[in-house]
Amino acid sequence: MTTTTISHHIFVDFENVQAVNLHLLKNKPAQLIIILGAQQKNLPVDLVQQLMLFKEQACLVEVKASGKNALDFVLAYHIGQWAQQKPRNDFYIVSKDKGYDALVNHLKNKKIKIQRYDEFTQIPIFDKPPKQTNSSSKITSFERLITLLKNAPRNRPTKRQTLISYTDAAFAKKLGEDEVTSLINELQKNKLVSFDANSKVVYHF
């Protein structure tokens, strides 16, 4: 049972956005309310399992009417209810429908913290995967080159220039000349290869 105090409320327009990952709620002070349209009678098994797992943080609201914008009005009602009870909390609408922006702007004018997002994963309280830096990209390229050379002992380049061409081709010529040279130098620096007086490659795998 969660003892975390809820301070974030997420409302999903399920007619508009079905991609939701409830596992992102784990250890977050967040409540999720999924608003279902009148015609949405069947839910994916995976979503049902997630709802059972996160039953203390997530719930469904079924819209009975099937008229135009019926779901929008129900969603607006529930946000209004929670905003009245918890005016200092944060509120999020997940929908690509820009029609909600009028509601968002109105509530902002009432000093309510609210935003609309096109995707569930865009909500700022969810952890984002770290961006790959140039350094980590270089390390990955270096490790890949080592793997390629180790796995093809009979087809390894025998000359320095051939090794440069091999490396360039291995990365579909997407690396610059300086990057290719840097990878070769890294091999030599780590004593994985050496070159004799005739630029012949000696491997030390």
C-alpha cells in the first residue's frame, strides 16, 4: 500500500491517446485517471494488468453518453473537482486535442498549475532516459570495432591504411576522417594493435 502523498493528477483522454505506461507511476506522488469513451468497451489485457498492479494510483472513469465532446466535458468536470479540492497540486491532461487548451488557460488564470501534453511519457515528473553524449557514442563505436575485429580473425586488415578503410566501411562511412583515425589511435593506445616499420598491423587480442 502506498503512503506517498499525491501531488500530481494526470487525466488521460483515452479516445485520443491509448499509449499509457502505468509503470512510470512507480514511486511517484501521482494519481492517474483514464477517461474512457462510451464506445470503448474493451481494454488491452496489458493495460488491465497494469491497472490491477497500480490500483491505488490509477482508476477508470467511463463516459456513458456518446455525443460529440462528451468525454471532453467529463474530463473537464473531474479536473475541476480535483482542482477545487487540491488547488496547490499539479494537473496534466494527456491528449492531442488542442481544444483542451482553452480549459488549461482558464485554470492557469485561476492560479491552477496545469499543462496539456500530447503523449503520456512527456509528463515532466516521469524519469527521462539520459541523452547519449558524444563521449558515450565514441565508446560505443570503439567497443563495436573491437568486437568486429575479434569476431573475424581471418579477415582482419593487415595494413594500417586497410584498417582505416575497414573501420570507415564498418560504420557505413558515417564517421568523419578524424573519428576513424581517433578509433585507430585508441586501439593502439590500449595496446590492442601495434604497427611495425612497414605499417603492418599486429593484433593483441
